[in-house]
Amino acid sequence: MIRWAKPQDIPGIRQLWETCFPDEGGFNDYFFAHFFDCGTVLLSEEQGALCAMVQMLPYRLRTGGSEQEITYIYGACTDPAHRRKGHMARLLEASFEIDREQGRAASTLIPAEPWLFDFYRPFGYEPFFYTEKHEIVRTEDGQAPRRLTRADVPQMAAIYDRLATDCRIVRDAAYWCAQIDMFDALGAGVFGWFTGDTLAAYVFCWTDTVQEAFGLTEEREQGLLAALGLERCPVTGSGVQSALGCIKWYEEREDSRGYMNLMLN
């Protein structure tokens, strides 16, 4: 049976989450304390046992010059004892039906492992969201960044809207604030570089990696390594190098690629 989760399901949901996504860095506790919404969780049961689940998180995607409501499939997982029984297939098909009923334009997801791109392909998902990755190595002093806060959100949003691809996940102020809070709590934080009073670049940093960067230069990269106390660090930004996420359109679209990141991935 497939149904929406209820508050009394939360202990079982948390147990399944811990089974499928074990964590030692504190993310799971933070996620359930600050992001988890029982009302977005679709469950698959068998004889009263929770077998699999997906979260249907609502987002907006800028595409074709307008904004469309989409679903982000997150935390898709099946109990090891109930795998290869079709639970995930039925959950995804149910989510597609819900999306169509609600007029959503697409379903998106970020495969946890590269081989999962092929797993999701038969359901209509195609690689669509791309990033660019490179490693920076400390060689000299650079331009030191400042720590960013919620007060910097308008300027961060302006950089994102200017430098990300035309087709991109829409981020409102609440989204930006939640991400800043999470990176401050679990990572190294969020940093930026200013030209006068104008923010010119920003980065979201875990302790040893940059998950999102816009506006970096070599001088800023060197300053970031010094601020983080690192000799080298991988950096992710917008680009066409590698597929990060997939999309299943419910109607044809002209966009050939888009950008999504900072999606609790």
C-alpha cells in the first residue's frame, strides 16, 4: 500500500533513514530537526511494515523565461529486507501521478551514486543538471574572504541569478537563510569577497570541500584556502563537466541543461 506519512510514522521513517543513510557528521540530526516535513513523505508498506519511502519536496524551476512548480525526489530509499520487490517503482509512479494532478512541470532528483542514473532512466529521468569541479592548491597568499550572514542574502541571490544558467532552481530568502544556518552549524561556513560594498563572489564550504562557488578567481581561491587552513580543496560550481541531477519532464521543454545544487545533497 502507498500512502502519505502521518506523524505517528516518524519513528519508523527515522529508523529507515538511518539504515539507508548512516551518518557520523551530524547531518541526519540536523535534517530532522530543521528540514524534515512529514507531510511530504510518501510511504510504501507491506503487511503493515514500512518498506520504502520518498520525499516529494516542492521547488520552483526557472525554465523558458518563467517559473514552474516541480518536485524534488529526496531521500528515496528501500529497506534492505524489501528490495527488488518493486516498492520504489510504485512510489515513483505514484509521485508522477500526484505531480500531474497538481500541475507540476517535472520531477527531479540527484542520484546518490553514478550507477543510479541508469536505475532512474527507465522511469523517464534524464541527466539535466550539471556542475563543474576542480581542485585548488595553495601556492601563495590571496584575497581573504569575509564570513557571510543572512544580511548578505540579497547580494548572494543577485550573484546566483546572474551567474547560474538560465534554467535553474529558484531560491527564495528562506532557502538562502536555511542553507547559511546549516553550513554554519555543520561545515566551515559561507564566505564572500567584496568590491567596495558589493559582493563579487561567494562559496558554501564544508570542512574540506566547497559545495557551491560563484565568482571565484585564482586570488580568491588562494585566500579561501588560507581562511580554511587547507593546502588543497575540491570546488564545485556551475558548468557542463558532469551530471549532478536528473529531470523527468511531463511536457516537452526546450532547455537542454540546468543548474541545481545545495539541495541537501
